[in-house]
Amino acid sequence: MEREIEWLDACRRMAARQADLFAATRGIAERTEYEGRGEGGDMTLKLDRQCEDIVFDELERLAAAGVAMSAVSEERGEVLLGSGDPVHRVVIDPIDGSMNVRRTIPSHSLSVAVADGDSMEDVHFGYVHDFGAGEDFWATRGGGAHLGESRIAPPQPEMPLEVVGLESSDPRWILGAIEELRGEAYRIRSIGSIAITLSYVACGRFDGMLSARGCRSVDAAAAQLIVREAGCEMVFVGYELGAAALDLETRYPVVAARSLEHLETVLAAQEAGVARRSA
Ligand SMILES: [Mg+2]
């Protein structure tokens, strides 16, 4: 647990420094400066790189204190830090919701997962910071999920499917999903950050969520532990938890819900979206 607190403190320092950076970079034009393409394939915003620099600065501090790790991040790819065999695999998205950052939409997040293996099942610490609301979601394996300092309570049985979060909501990919949810879900919300949307399922703000298209491990690695530790259901479509890799290549749609019944509904919607997608 001591180690987990160390990770939590480091993540909170990263979030605080990123928040300062966003506060100093306020306008849409200022936030829309690009610097080429990252390892993950997306165009890199200058802000993406600056946020990643902050994250790596804090990771290097931990490495200098004796924590050897391999760090996987969208822009830099995989990097070894510290000396000796890397004990931890750290999977980072410095900005989940780059489009929101660029357009000055408040909801975007920092996502940091720490694993002792190379699959989602091996994640033992997960941290998501929502810069819009200034909220921390975090979990430790076997230690439960937290919103700030409060432990998240397990879901109540038999709640209706009131609000469903839709991510990667490319209009060409969501038609079938929305049709499938007609008559099943009361309202749909689309935040634009997979990590925040998963965290919302974990803490009961959403009853379910789906990503219309495949996402990367960096988007989901931290929040999937938060979802599971909160007692909710989590699926990487097409992969068992132990086979969903923590790398930059694999893509998997994610689906989560507060009950098995709701999971079936959102999973069917995700699949219907894929089936109806148009070019
Ligand atoms: Mg990103």
C-alpha cells in the first residue's frame, strides 16, 4: 500500500502541474498548435507533448528513487526508466480527450495505470484526473475504487438503465448503437474522454458506456481497474481481461455497466454499431 500511495502522490503532482499549464494556455488558437505525429498515430498537439513531459519528469523522479519501470505513452512509445529489470509497467495517456483540450471543452483527463504484467488484468493501480471538474478517480487492486478521498460504494441492484455514455462517437459508427438503445436507455451522454466516461460508470453517474470504435490501452488501462474495483462490469470486446494487451498497437472497443443485465444491453448496442457502420 505504501507503494500505491507513492504512485498516487506522483499522479497528483502530474495533475497539478498540468492544470497550471492549461490555465496558462487558455484560448482555442493557443491550444491548437501541432508538432507532428506521436507513436500512437495521432497528430501531436504541443500541449500533448508538454503534458507528457510533465508526466515523465515525475516518473523519472520515482525512477531515480529506485523504482525501475517501463513506461508506455502515446507520444514517446515505450521507454525504460531507472536501473535494473523494470518491475512496473506504467501506461499513460497524458491527455485523454485531446479534442476537448484543443476546443477548450473542460472535460479531459490524465490517465495513469501501473501494472505488474502486460495485460489489463495485471494493472494494480489506476488514476484518472478530470481537469474539468478537478476530480480524482483512483483504485488499487483489491483496495477498492475512490473518488477523491471517498471510497466508491458498490452498485445498487436493479437500477434502471437511465444514462449511457457513448465514446469514440463518430457519427458513422453510432447509428446502430443508438437504434439498439432505443427503448432501453433513457438518455445518452457523450463526454469525449474514455477514461472519464468509464470513471462515471464506476461512481454511478452513468449506468453503462460503450466505445463505438476500438480504443487504445492508454485510454482505458487506469479506468478499467477503477470500474472493476467499484464492483461494476467491464469488457474489452473480443479479448479476455488477461489477453487485453497494455501496448500501443492493440485496439479494442470497451463496454462497461453497473450490472450484468445492463452490460448485455450496452454490449449489444456496441455490436449493432459496428454492424451498421458505414464507410
Ligand atoms: Mg491522448
